[in-house]
Amino acid sequence: MGAEIITNVYETLVWYNGTNSSQIVPWLAERWEVSNDGMSYTFYLRKGIKFQDGTPFNATAVKYSLERTIIIGDPHGPAWIYGVIRGAGALLEKIWNGNATQADVDAWRAQKPIEILDTYTVRINLDRPYAPFLALMAFNLGAGIVSPTYVEAHGGVQIGKQNDWMNRHAEAGTGPFIVKSWESGIITMQANPNYWGGPKGDIKPKLKYVIRKTVDDVNTRILDFLQGSADMVGIPSDYWGQFIDMNKWLSNHEVVSIKDGVRAIGPLPTFVVNYIGLNQKIKDENGKLSDFQPFQDKRVRMAFAYAFDYDTYIRDIIKGAGIRLNGPIPKGMFGYDPSIPLYTYNLTKAKELLIEAGKDLGFSPEHPRSLTIYYNSGNTVREKVALLLASTINSLNVGLSISVIPLAWPQYLSLVRKGRVPMYVLGWAPDYIDPDDYVTPFGHIGLGTIAKRVSYNNTEVMKLVEQQSVELDPAKRAQILSEIVKILHDDYAYIWLDQPVDIHFERTWVHGWYWNPAIDVNYYATVYKE
């Protein structure tokens, strides 16, 4: 819900062009220039735009807003992605270590990471060329521009600390809506009567109010929707059969509404990646390496990939709400290579590989070894994924016994991050819309998060990951990204489950809604009712 509020209240210098997730266009900036070395971005700002508090949008506000994200330095927030700005990485390390001072902030500012060239021109300097930088600037949660006057009047910016007022109020942006009330489970937004209209001047909110409710019970949600008290609703795939022809959906992803007064729109691709992690350095609860490390053997990783029934998963478990993946880069994103094949379900090969590997690793039907796959309790899809893989491996009778264990989310995430689970089922949602935010987490054990969790350490992949991030030529970068995904594919470092797709449900009196997976939330400025 927070991301949706931010998207409708705060705006960025650049953003996405309607439904096009690969085209970044000027927004609060009217244009930009990139230096020849790729290390400086100069943004020329639009004039005459005002924040919702009536103060002017200008270069001072841009500098203040970006500095604010970095100085707050939320270790669980977006600050880390702006570490590429000149000197920001070193400052963030001090903030995260808890020893940053105002002198450190002043010293950072003295390096001129963000320069005001005039009232409506700002330059951002980087430590190195960085191909995804514009995608970072389109990320509302980190690069949204706020009114400095408003923030300073409500707590200002403190090093390494959240501003509680700003976390509960959203009325300091340039966007089409203002948050008027924020109660438990209900947020009310009001149209900004002075909204500037977007780049073409044609975005004028037609809804006076948007009331966003959180209703946990799906049946209550559906009842409200059918009674007309809800105009739009999120419906899990298990319930889609009440609204669309499931035969047509499961056969070819055709969305045909079967409920009068309800419009179903889809399929809507997301940029989420679901996968199974295979830990190559399993640790026990005390952090000590286990004496049994089956996933260090590529044959075992291959066998587990062959042993997963992908079609059953897509058809029966997620009800068609996903498409197959060939690697970490989702379909529809720059860098996706359709020529890389999908993993296949082949129990004969799986058994052959496990029998062969067992001779070297010391497991067999006569000398069985056990492994555990974990999931977060309450997530029925991940539970079914774990059970599907475990039951298949157990049925092969090769001397591997797989058990399935649920854990509460905090404990689950903690153990996964520490590398203390042999296998786990999880998803990855991007922070910024660029393949760098996929190949780095999955492929670089030094810079990434997921590679650390499974101890995937391939020096060739790491070198390529670093190369693609500084390659400014799109064609050359695409070639590097393809090579990364090919190596990840051939290494069988992960089992790629699916890229989720969704269906949007609205009453037929609703119009103007559109989907962009790069935004991934409802943007209400174009929506109206009649």
C-alpha cells in the first residue's frame, strides 16, 4: 500500500511512458544530458510546478530530496541503490555502522555529488558510469521529490533516522493526489486541484477521492466488490474461477469475463521472479558448515531441476498465474533472451544423475541422507511447491529423503539470509526496473544478496555482472546480460519457477485504468467512473 500512495503523491524527474515498461521519459524534468564518460547527468527541470503545500518545485528541491534519501540511509529502504552517486557509498557505510556525523555529511556535500547549476538545472555526479542510473531516478520510493519547506516544518532530516511524520503523512509532493487521512487499514486520498498535468498537460484527476481499504478476508472482499461498494479489488488466483472462464485461461491465457458488471483485464505480467534456492554451503543452526553438501555437486542441482514438475505447478498450483522463466531476467525487460531454453521435467535424467552423484557423495538407498526444504508458514503456494519437489525426489528412491518445514516469516527470512537452510522457496521483486537488479542479486556473491544466501560463487559471472553495469551501449550490454543468464542456466544455481502474471478486476463503470509492470501499483490519475 505504501508504494501505491507514494506513486500517486510524489513524482520523479523521469518516469515510465504509460504502459511501456522499457521507455523512460522526462517527467518533472523536461530533458536530460549525459556526459561522455557516463558519470554526470544534467537534468533541466520544468518551470511553474508547485508542491501540494504551494511552494515551488526547483533544483533546490531536487538536491534536498536526493540528499534526504541518502542521509536517512534506511538499511531496509531504497538508500543503497543511490550509493553510486559520488561519495554516497562511503557515507552510507558510516550511517549503517552508526558512526556518521554532520561533519561526514558536510564532507560528502563538499565533493559536489549533486550540484545546483541554476534554479531549474541540477547535475548529479557518479563514482562510475552506471547503465541503470535513469531507472534509479524513475524509482518513486527513493527518487521522489518532496517539498523541502514541508519536510523542514515537520522534523526535517536526521542522519540515519526515519521521520515518523513523513512516514504517516503524504502531502508534500507534486503528484495528482494528496493523502487526507490515514487510519488503520483505510487511506483516503484527495485529488490535487492544482496538479500541473503531467508532461503533456493532459493528466487531470477525475476522481475527487480515492479510498484505499485493506480487507484481509478474500470472501468479504469479493462480496463488497459484487455489491458495488468496491470499484476495484485484488483477487487471488484460487478465486478467479468465479469471474473468468478458467478453461480458456488455463489453455491459452485468454481472459473472458463470466460475471455481469465485472471487467477482467489481463494477463498482466509482473517483474517478480519466483525461484527455489539450492544452498551450496549449508550451515547448521550455529553457523557451522554441514558435513553433507550435496548442492556443491552440479549433478545434484541438475537433478533437482529435472525433478520439478513445472507444468503441474503452473496449471494446478498457481492456476495459470505465471509464465515459465529461463533465468533471473523476466520476460518483457531489457536483457531478456528468449533463445535460452527452459529447464525441463525429466525424472529419468533426474534419477540417473542422483544415482551417479550419490556414489561420490555417499548417499544411496542403503545409506540414505536427509535434506530439508523450507517455506514461510501461511504461504500455501510455496508450501505446495516444496511438497511437490520433496515428494518427487522421495519417489525416486535414490537415498535422498526430503522433508518440508514451515517457519514463521521473521525466522524464515533470517535463516535464509544466514545460509542456514539447504533449500528454500522465495520470490524476488525489483527495487529498480533494470536487469542489473536481477543479475547482481542472483549472480554476484560480493555485491548481491541471493548469491550470498546460496553461496553461488562464479568469478566469470561476477566479472560479467560488473561489466554490464558500466556498459552504456545497449547492444553490447544486452550481449553481456545474455552471457550471464546462459552461465547461470548452465550452472543450475537456482530452479526458476515462474514470472507471475495477474488479472485486474474492476466494475464496468470504472474506466481509464492501465497497467505497467515497472510501476506495479494502481495509478489513479487516469481513472474515472461513469
